[in-house]
Amino acid sequence: MLHLLRIEWMKVKSYRTFWILLAMTIVSIPGWSYLIISLMNNKFPKSNGKSFLGSPFAFPDAWQTISYNSAPFLFIIPAILVITLTTNEFTFKTHRQNVIDGWSREQFVSVKLFEVLLLSIVCTVIVFLTTLIFGTMLNKVPDGVSIWSGCRFVFFYFIQAISYFTIAFLMALLIKRAGLAMAAFLGYLIGEQIIVGITINLLHSDAANYLPEEVTDSLIPQPYGKKMLTTPDQISQWEHHIPIYLVVALVYLILYLVISRRRFKTSDL
Amino acid sequence: MNILSITSITKFYGRIRALNNVSFEVPPASVFGILGPNGSGKTTMLGIVMDVLKASGGSYSWFGEPASEKQRQRIGTLLETPNFYHYLSGEKNLRIAAAIKGRGAGDIPRVLEMVKLTERKDSKFSTYSLGMKQRLAIASCLLGDPSVLVLDEPTNGLDPVGIAETRELIRELARGGKTIILASHLLDEVEKVCTHVAILRRGELLMAGDVNVVLTNEDYIEVGAGAENSAALQQLLAGLPGARQVRAQEDHVQIFFENGPMDPGEVNRICFEKGITLNHLQLRKRSLESKFMELTDERAAKK
């Protein structure tokens, strides 16, 4: 795998689009949360110097808040990166050339999936560092609170990121054209939210929570104004569902892997 | 041991049959031409043996072994179009190809020099002309000096000088003992460089073998003695001194000779002595072009 990755590195290291999209991905995570912090500090009403939204950027809630802020809206940029790097191969027909030159189809699809994993790890590390820095520098760590409590949200973020990026990869692999694949990714992102809204509000069913993207979104509940908006019952309900969400997300992930490998290994390139 | 053995390969694109039960063998150190008009299945055939297309039926083996990616690393292949990363320079593209083939970058200057791209090696691929792209693809094939080359329309997009240089390069490689599989719709390209040839038409293999047998360019004699004598006539003609091939047509028999046709009068005399009276005797000249047209003619296919 290391040898394959070294070749992938040769493909991207002088590719400007790769560096721009990667930089945007990395900057967007702290940037977006910082924007929300400044909005909260300057534009939102306060009583006794405290925001009615609570202190979402102080530990322990900072883990949840920054993970929540960084997904899924911010996934659009890295998803474009995944789609670009994959559809480039189809556009240039280099996926054929790589196989002709001596990669197996298995190797080609494996190294691409490994890149999706690496990108998910990079984003997760940025979320982790952003939380540590914002949690300790912009806020005083409250007495008696360990900065690590609540850090499981970063793991949930990772599951969410790898799921979304693998969906982007799958769409690139199936559709092969950059513009259409991006439209499909965005269309599905929005489309699923509409379905979720309809089933919850009109049909009063939570079945839509188990849709491919929503199930990972459900791992990280909305953190703002938690004390006001969320009942203890809802929290325990969510807590109860975490293992189910994780298992369903894993099943989807395995499905994406199986489909993408089978597709690339059996079709005409 | 044959370099490539193809056994009963069939390929469907939806309901279109692109290849039908094609079998042939590529012997070592041959320059093997795959000849056929556009759309006859040449690129499909090569795509299958390079594993970028999946055959609907049949099998193939390289070097007498079942196909694997390790074998492809030992083969220099140019399939259909030059496929490179547009945003990378020619040299960086070759580095990727060399790395995939499991070779170092040390051979890159040599192959760039061979195709005269050294000066432009640092220019982006997207700035190359069609001919330069094709030459870079040829350079990529030559990386690591492979013993087998697969070239699909290698002179595509090249100017006359480039075409001549490429042919000379192919001859030079062949003289060095390499096996070259060359697909082309250009008859004279195949005629000038190939030792063996397979002819495809609409996915059917018409014939395969030694180029001198398949693409006879010499004069031949055509005789006829009526349908009732046809079998006896063929037997007799096959025994003529120097006769290489006897081919029965609808009401004539054609005789091809090893070293030029024998005197028609002599043929007549021998036949007469054996009690066969000819009603048709003609010395014929046939160009390769007409042979190829005949082989690949659509109307002929329907006969």
C-alpha cells in the first residue's frame, strides 16, 4: 500500500487544484467555528454577560460543538476534492493506463479508498486540534471539567466524514464525470434532508434517521442552547441510540466498499 | 512457448458483438500485425488482453501463464490514445508509469531521447501537440526496455517524418529480438514491418499466420476445368513443384508459388498429361490493397 500511495503522491504533489482544495478544507474547519464564535460574541443577546445559547465552545461541550459545526456542510469542499481526484482518472483515461502499466484493478480502487480514509483522518485531526485550541485559548477550562470529557464526538465526526467522503467517491466512480458527480453529491445531500424533514414533521416517523447520511448526522446532535432546547429524555434517547447509529453507519460503509470494488473490478474501464 | 495465446475470445457491448470467437497465437520474436478496418475489433481485442475490458467469453494467457498485473509490467503498451495526466509534465508522467511498472526513473532520459522529446520534457502534457502526445506514449512503452510491446495504431497523429521514424524504431526493436504486437488499419504499415498478421473484420478473425502466406503480394495462376474435375485438379495442382497454396474459388482454382509463378504453358502441359483439360488459364497479378479490400469487404462478408 505504501508503494501505491507513493505513486498517488506523484500524481497530486504538483497538482494545484489538490493543494487549493486541501488548504480550503483545513482552513474551513477552524475558520467556520471562529466565525460562529465571533457572531455569538458580538451579535447575539446576552444576559449577565452570558449568551442564552450557553457556552458551547467551552469544555466539555466544545468537542460536540466543533464536530457539529464542521459537518456536513463543510464536507462539500473535501468531497469535491475526492470527486476531482477520482474523475480526473476517468477524464484522462489514466485509470486504464494505470492498469495497462501494471496495477491490478484491485490495487487501483484500494489506493483510492485509502486516500478517502486519509482525508477523513486529516479532517478529524484538524477538528481535534481546533477543539483543543479553541477550548483552551478562547475559553477558560471550567473547574472540575476534564478537557477530554466528550471527546468521543471527534470519533463520531470521523465516522461521519468517512461516510460522506466514501459516498462522494462512489458517485465519482459510478458517474465518472466531475460536474455530474458533484451535482449528484449535493443533490443527494439536500434531497436526503428534505426526506428527513418530511418523514419527521409530516409522518411523525424517525425511520429517516437511518438514511445513509442522516444516520451519521444523528451521532452529533445540535449543541446550541442545549440546556434550553433539549430535554433529559431526548438526551437519554440519543445516548441509547448511539450503538445502533454506529452499526448502521458501519453497514452502509461496508456496502459502499463492496459496491465500489465490485464495480471497478468487473466493468469495462 | 507463445508470447500471447488467445482462445475463443468473444465480446459483447450490449447487443453488439464486437468479437466473435477469436483465437490466435503470437510467437516469440515476431512482429505480429492485427489488421482490420475501423471498428473491426482490434482495440477491443488488445483492451481485453490488457485487462481494461472484460471478455464475454474465452480466455487468454501471456507467456504461457494465466494473466496477471505482473505480466503487464513486463509489456510496453500503447492502447488507443496516449493517456497521461494533463497537468503534469511529460517527464513526471513517465515517472508515474515507471513507478507502476516497478522500475526506477533511470531509464526516462533514454526513452525521451529516443522519441526526441528531451527538450520538451518539462512542459505540461496539455501543451503537447497530437504528435508529441503520441511520441510520449511510445516513450512510455519503451520504459525499462520490455521484451514485448503492444502498439495500437502507433503512427496515429504523427507527421510523415514521425511515421517513418516510428516504423524504423519498430524494425529496430524487432531486429533486437523483441516481440511486437501491432494493431493497424494501415495495410502498408503492417506489410512493411510485420512477420505475422491476423485479419479481423467486424469482430471475426478472417485469417492469421505468416505475413507472406496471408498477404500474398505475388502473381498467381488461376485455372479452371469444370466442376466435375475440380477435386482432381486441386490434388494435381498441390503437387506442382514450388506450389505453396492452392485455393478453390467458385469456378476456378488459384495456385500460389513459393518463388514466383511457374510458366502457365507448363501448368497446361502437366494438366493435359494427367488427363485434365483446362477451360481457363490465366496469370494474375494482385495487389495487397485489393487483397485487403477483398478480405474486409462488407459485400464479400455477406456471400
